[in-house]
Amino acid sequence: MYIPLPGEELQLGVGPEKGAEYLGIGQVVRDAVLKRTDLPSTGSVLDIGCGSGRMARQFVDHLKPRGRYVGMEIQKRFVDWCNENIAPVNPAFEFYHQDIYNGGYSPEGKVKASEYRFPFEDGSFDVIILYSVFTHLLPEDAGNYLREISRLLKPGGHCYSTWYLMTPDVEVSYLLPNAKEGQVGFGFPACAAALDEAGLHADGFQPGRWNGARTDIWQDLLWLRRTEDVPEPLRPAEIATARETGDEPFVAGTLERLDPVSGTLTVLGDDGSRTEVGYARETPVRVHGAPGALSDLRPGQRVRAHYAETPSGKVAVKVAASGQLAPEQVRGIVEAVDSEANLLTLTVLNRGSLSFRMDPEREAANVDGRNIRLGELSVGQVAAVRVVPTVGSVAARSPASGDNG
Ligand SMILES: C[S@@+](CC[C@H](N)C(=O)[O-])C[C@H]1O[C@@H](n2cnc3c(N)ncnc32)[C@H](O)[C@@H]1O
């Protein structure tokens, strides 16, 4: 059944992918759901935060008209598009607007997510999907949604949910300081406690690519079920271990010291051990999943250093870092302005080409003391931007702020 692609704005409104990649994410989620849940063609699916229907459209061939697929969403433009383009193709599909407040997506919303009751009877759904939604909910909102999921799942039902699951000592982490709901990470124990309280248990975990894992989605995937369906839930320690499983040996912990003279990183492990890992200038570094430099690393950050054993000790082959970073000012020469992708590329001394996502309406670069919007910048100008490292990308935030999707 043919469903057109939504316009670019509606594709990029739910994540950085467009075209085939936008469609690909939906296929990955559908395949995972069908593989794990045996969802019958007359089964029922609730897609919370369904966005522009990226998942929904992938189920139109699987579900018969006697099945049911309900998409719930706080942005009306998405709901309207889905009702105009997906619902007519298969009568199993319905989409509803939730008039809920979210600092990033719907600041005009009237109802608190922490108090919202979904308008469905208990035990209505075989499968509930929340793709990149818990990463936009504050703890009290997430707690209510988990209780609602527990109420709405049929006995034996499954919930596919994605998260940024953080180090054990973090309860909740706002990775985008200016818009709290922009990117929210929860610690494993805090998440497990909220699940317990809601009457849910995790029975499957797949670390996401943001963690350096070679998996098919960016965020961490948690499969949830009603507590009575899972006598032996996954526990935080097991999740932490699964999350850190990689191909090469690595040390993970807090960055204690970075010594540029000896070229050594000192990592304080979660078990209290201290490990020194040598590095070279060309050692690849990722910060919140985006390419970075050794000079981006700060003591106190969560790091994972994959290493090779050499006669002179451990030498890092790649380093990944996460954790709150302070905004910084970056100054360079404008190398390119991409108004379609909203990207500004600067050539920065000692750091090469760096690209920053900018909101063309709200953010500006500083040129000779004046604020200049993305579309008005010219190649060759010396420009300064205030950047906030975020999960997955580095966004220019000067002078205003906003959500990075
Ligand atoms: C990153 S997008 C992902 C959308 C969709 N799940 C997908 O992957 O294509 C997050 C979505 O969650 C929606 N959202 C945020 N807070 C919500 C809430 N409290 N209830 C339902 N949806 C919410 C946003 O409007 C946005 O469409």
C-alpha cells in the first residue's frame, strides 16, 4: 500500500534521518517487534509519540483492518499528516492529538504528561512502542507513562522502548542544558526502580550506537513487560554489563586525568580501579556519539577507552565520552553554509573543519560583534558560535536556545 513520504520538515521533526534512512528506522523497529512479539495480523499496537508515522507506516501491510494501530502524539501537525496519509490506507489505523506540554516540542500544551491518562481501557494493547520518547520526558512524566503502559498492556504484551541509559550513579541527566526535555538520560537503577514502581519489568536490552555499540539504532532499547509476565527481570548490573560489551577490550569509568605530556588518560573504573591508557594525537574520539577531539575531554566525564595491548602498555584505539559539558565559544573561518541541512561549517585552528547545527530562525553567529543568522553568513568570514555538545551532534546556540530533536 502506497503512503507518500512526509515533507522534509516532518521527517526531520522526529530525528536527523530523511529519505531512505527515515524509512529504514521504521523498518528496523517493525522487524524487531514482529520478531519478538508474534503480533497477530489482528493484534493491537499503541505508538506513543508516533511523530510523522515513521513506525506506523511500516505496519500497514502487517495489520488487517480488524487489527488496531493507534498513534498518539503531542504535535498536531504530525497527527494531521498521519490522519490524512496513513489512516485512509488501512482502517486499522487511528491517530490522536494529546494536548500535552513539552518544553521542547509543545510549549503551548495544556496538560502535564505526569497527569495524563490515555483514553483506553486496561489491557487494550498487545504491543506498545515508544521510540525516542522517554528521552524527551522528565522523570515524573516518565513515571506516569510507565504506569500507563503497565495498565494498557494486555497480559503477555510487550513494550518496545528506547532510552539513554546512563552510568549507575546518575539518577537523571539533562544532556541539553537549555531545554530540559531536549535530551534526557536516566541511570539504570533509577530506571529499574521506576519500572518496579509501575508494575513493569525489563526482559530485554540492546545497547545503542550512542554507547559505541554496533547495533541498528542510536538509543538503548529496553523491552518491557508487565511484572507478572517476567518473574526474572533484567537488573541494572546486567544491563550495565550488556551495555559495555564491545569487540575490543576497554576500560570504562570516569576520566580522572588527561596528561598531554606523557599522552596518557587515567580512567577511574566503576569498581574503583585506576587504569592508564596511552593515546596518540590521531586517536579517534567521540563525544556524545559525534566526532570530537582529545581537547574536548574533561576530567569528570564518563569515558570508555578501547585499547590494544602493546609492549609499552595499553594504547587507546578509540575513546568515547559522555556526560554534561559546559557550553563553549568556538571561533573560526566560515567554510560552508548549508541552509538546507541548517549546518554551519567552520575551519577552526588546530581542530580542522567543525560543523554545527543551527536553527536559522533563532540562532546566530557572532561576526565583528554582530549577530548574523545562518542564511546571511558568507564563506571566509570570521565567526564565533556558542556551542553546546549534545547527544549525537554539536549544536550552535548563539544567542538563543532550542531543542535539537
Ligand atoms: C524524537 S521524536 C520520535 C517520533 C517517533 N517515535 C519516531 O521515531 O519517528 C519524539 C516524539 O515524541 C513526541 N512527544 C514528546 N513528548 C511526548 C509526550 N509526553 N507524549 C507523547 N508524545 C510526546 C514529540 O512530539 C515527538 O514527535
